[in-house]
Amino acid sequence: MPRKKRRYTDQFYAPSPTKGNLFWRRFIPFQIWRFFVLNFKIIKIVVLGHS
């Protein structure tokens, strides 16, 4: 007896990014800011780990 195949519903697929998300992903000043914030967090973790 063959098993029925169920199709994936929309909840199994990733959502499409909004226009706002795409803007912030491509906005270079924001990317530079996030780069420095992330690096500062990493430096803080390293410095606190070595003291």
C-alpha cells in the first residue's frame, strides 16, 4: 500500500526579507557600525578572559 506524500507548507520555508531589511543589509554606514560593535564585543570578551 503506497504512502501518501505530504507537501511542505509555507511554514517550512524561510520568510522573504522586507524592503526595510534589504535596505539595512545594503546600507554601508550601518555595516561599518555593526562591524565596530561586533569587534568591540569580541575585544571585551578576550580582555576579560585574560585578566
